Amino acid sequence: MSSTRQGPGDVSPGPRPAIVTVEELQARYAAVNPLVNAVCTPNPAALTEAVRLDAERDDGRVRGPLHGLPVLVKDNIDTADLPTTAGSLALADQPPPPHDAPLVRRLREAGCIVLGKTNLSEWANFRGSASSSGWSAFGGLTRNPYALNRSAGGSSSGSGVAVAAGMADLAIGTETNGSIVCPAALNGVVGLKPTVGLIPQQGIVPISHSQDTAGPMTRTVRQAAALLTVLTGGATDYLRSCRGEDLSDLRIGVPRGPLWGYSTGLDRVSEEALELLSRCGATLVDHLSLPTPGGDEDQLHVLSHELKVDLTAYLATRKPGGPRTLADLIAFNKQHADVELRYFGQELFERAEGTEGLDSPVYVAARLAALRAGRDGIDGLLRENQLDALVMPSYSPAWTIDLINGDHVLGSSSSHAALAGYPLLSVPSGLVEGLPVGITFSGTGRSDDTLIRLAHAFETARIKAHGPFPTPELRQWV
């Protein structure tokens, strides 16, 4: 007894049969999660919720296209019925937050069933510089289902892996700089980082109010569009942007330079993606140059200053008895160093603790410089070439997990949009030696609908040309 409807506008599900009931998803979780460790806290009330929502449907009350559909939520997003830990033992023994985050409330009001919470890179990968994506002290290590010795990416590791491994078709991640599009690309799923501010940030364990946003991670672009509609409050129906394959009225820029050339296999697949976009009628303006955003120190100043202020404000919303400040968390990690600091340190936390607040001249100058670096680069290129969007390779294929030395990322597509607060959408483009890779569509602020249109057209064309994306085989290594 649970909902048996497919998700909104499923593109062909491929060799893996569509899993559409809570019982089937729970069975899939039992079989697969011990291998990939994507879900850290299952919801024991999920089946009860499914029965209740089925009864609503039987009575003629259908809340919308997501009614009765299961969704997984990253474990840095508040749920009043399940713990929210951000992957840290400091929050693991604390009671659940007193309220759902607004985005979770919107999911429930739309009829979604929260299946559970997904593991993440601890503190969304902003604690120490030598971290390994997908590891947290609370949730352990999440692994890539296409090769278990390969990284799942981060920080929304569990959300990406859970969708790829068939434990849910819908999941929610969060991104500050790459934390949705990276695990989406590495695990062969769709990842949409919306324009910052479209989705309420309240109830999300923060890094930076100027860069943080939640977003959908799904099997198809249509599913991501349907989720975005709900997460943003329903004023815009993003499903209307999934119009088919005709892109003849759109101009897409192809920035080269450092955004290409760091992976031969990725470049090959990305060139094939450009050919498909051309077949859809899009005008490609190639060999452009997107200025290197620079400003790494500016961005670090921004994130450090905002983390101290924003995290303290978040902790004040939790029930009494737990940590209340960043200094409390630093002290906790030192007291539990054998677990929390086993693989990497907390120098980013310590740097943030030393900041002087949002009135600091250092912060004000860095924030302005970072914003200009991101927006001037993207908007300048769009304006000068009369472009609707940009397209580029998403991330390098998944690197080998190395808990001792940390991640080995070769390149990415997220930095300009992160600085600007602009949207990104990564969609699977192919395989490199059996490992998924993706392409990313990027645009100006609030161009989310255009990116969805592009990604849906490309996804449809790719499936027609090459067939459905293959199911991960849960191989031990590649």
C-alpha cells in the first residue's frame, strides 16, 4: 500500500525498472545502501505517510504532480521528525529541529513523502582543506555506485548517489560552490543549482547566505523542473520549460580555456554533446573566453565571515543543550579528535572563528570583489555575444577515494556561478571508462527556466541518439 504513480514526465527509465512504491524503495535501500552508504537516516514513518497519501488520492484529493512521490533530503536541511546533523557528531545526539525547513514544508504540502536523510561531506565540505567528499563523522563514507572505490563528489554526495543507485528518483541537495553539480555529474544524475534566493534558505545549516541554495537532484530534467516548482512556492511552473528538442531560437556560448582540457575523455564526450545541441538547432558560439574569476582569497574571506555569523544564527534555532557557536563546534571537534579530526583538520572553521563580522572592511571589500568577479564574467560574455546561456563540461570523472590526502579534483564548472549567485544545471552526457560525466548549462540570474529548456532538449536528444543512461553496476573499482 503506497503510491504507484511514476514521477512527473519520466523520460525512459532505461534498463532499471521504475521503482514507484515506498516498499520497493525500502527494499532497494536494504540491498544497496550497505554498499554505497548514501542514506544516513531512513524515515520509519515513510510507509505510514504513503498510506495516508494514497487514501487522499482515493478520495479524489490530488495535491499536484508530486503527490505520493518519495523524496530524500540532505542531512543539513531541517526536518522536525528526523535528526539534522550536517554530518557532525556535535549535532548527532541533539533532538530534531523544532520545525521543518520551509522547503521541506513545501514538499510535504505538495504530497511528497520524505523517505529519509542523505549523507554529505561534513559541514557541506567547509571545515578543513584536505577533506574527502562524501565523508562525515556521523554518516561515514558515501561511495560512487559506478565504482565503489571512486568518489561520490560532494557535498551533496548521498543525494546524488541515492538517485543514481535507485533508492529514490527525487532528492534535495544544497550548493555553495559545486555541491550539487559535482555529485550530479560524478553519479550520472541531473543536478540543478537554482539562482540564489529562489528557494528559502531558512532551516538549512549554512555556510554563506550570499552563495548557499538548495536544489533538486533527480533522474530526469522534467523531475528537476517539477521539484523546482514546488521548492520555489509554485509561482512559476518550470515544467513548461520542457518543450522538446527545438532550440533554433537560442544562442549558446562555449567558453574554452581552463574550463576544458583537464580530462581527455571528458572533452571527447563534451564535444559530442555540442554536436547534439547543434542538431537541436541551437546556434553555438564557440571558442569564447570566460575570464578566470580569480579572487580565491576574496571568496574565502566571504565564506569565512558569513559562516561565523550565519552558523551561529542557525544554531540559535535549535533546541537547547547543543552547541550554540562556531567556537563550541571547534571545541567539540578537539574533544572528539579521534573521530572528527581523524582524516583532516578544521582550519577553515578556525579561520572563520577569527573573523570580525559583516561590518568588517575586509568582508565588505571581498564581498563586492567576489560578486563582480562572478557576474561581470558571466553577464559580460552573454551580453557581448548576444547569448542565452553558456555550456561547458561539468566535472572531471570521479577520482579515486583517498581519505588520507583528500580529493583530487581536476577541474569544474561552478566557480563563476557560485560567486555570482547564478544558476547551474548539470545533466549526464556520457561515460568515460565506465564513469559518468556531465555537461553544465550556465546563465545569468533567474535564467533557471532557460537552463531547464536547454537541458531537457539535450537530455531528450542524447537518449534518442545513445539510449538511456546505464544503470550503475556497483563494481568494486575502476
